[in-house]
Amino acid sequence: MSLKNWGLAILEAVIWYVFVYYFLFVLKNETNLYLSTLILLALMYVGTLVCPWFRNTSAWKELWKKDQTIQN
């Protein structure tokens, strides 16, 4: 694994830790349901997109290859 992938893996772990911590905080305390859901959803998306394994899949590479051909 390259240094970039190690950095992304550490960042992913931190994001998922914050997700679990905030989720437990929401369950324990009375919070705004809509805002909390939005924050949790954003953390899930960012945690998934930062994942080095997810970024090395063929679907991810094909998505960016198609996106680059549209820009040209």
C-alpha cells in the first residue's frame, strides 16, 4: 500500500469513529432529528468515498474515466 492509501485509511477510520460517536450522542441526547440525519448521512458518504479499497474498484475507475471524457 502506498503512503497515500495509508493516509486515506487513517482518515476513513477517523471519519467512521466520528460517525459512531455522533450516532451514539444522538441516541442518548435530544437533538434535531433532521440536522442529525443530515450530518450522519454526510459522514457516511465521506467515509465511503475516502475508503482506499472503494477507490481501487473498477467501478470507481470507470466512473472517473467516463467523467474525464465528458470534459474533453
